[in-house]
Amino acid sequence: MLAEKTPILASNRLGIIISEADIRAKRFEEPSVIFVVAKNKEKTPKQYQKTVPAGLFACLRYNVELLWNRSESLSKVLDYINKMGYRITGDALQIMHVDITITDKPNEITFEIQVPVQKV
């Protein structure tokens, strides 16, 4: 329920939420919830808002043609989290940085995964 007229694609404001349960179970291609970062949250009804708590995140940027091809990247992040002695503390974000509205080269499409973590 956004009332904005500004572009949302290719703005670092569009992504998906990957549930903590799906990450832990290594169900990386499960359906996810789409999110948009609202510029003016006062105009967005509370029931459509979710605040991501501040904290420590394991992050990875990658280039891929399709939004759903995230298994390899999530596996790498999960391996790193476990190897370095961290644990997942919530749902992950997959944020679209560069999409087809900016480039026509599939290898330039860029996503970022952010997984909230805490040292064990």
C-alpha cells in the first residue's frame, strides 16, 4: 500500500524476506515475501510495516540473472556463518541492487543477501 510515484525497481528498496526456518532447513528456493522499503512510513498503514532490527549481519553480493537462483549464495553465507561461530537470529533479506531496468546484460544484475547473526 505505497502511495509513492517514484521508481521502486533498481533503487535498493525492493527485495524479498527469506524466513529463518527456511534458511536453517536449507530450503533456499522456497516462496518468499516481497518487501519494499517505504520512503515515508507515516503514509504506510502499520499492518504493512515491518522493522528490521539493527544488529550484526552476514552479507554477500552476487550477480545472477534470476531472483530465485539464490541457493549457491545462501549456501556460502550459511557455511561462513557456521565456520566463523555465529548463529542466525532472524529472517534474511535479499535486496535487488541492479536489475533489468538498468542493464540489459544478465551478468550485471546484482543482489545482496543480509542474514542477521550473533556470535555463539
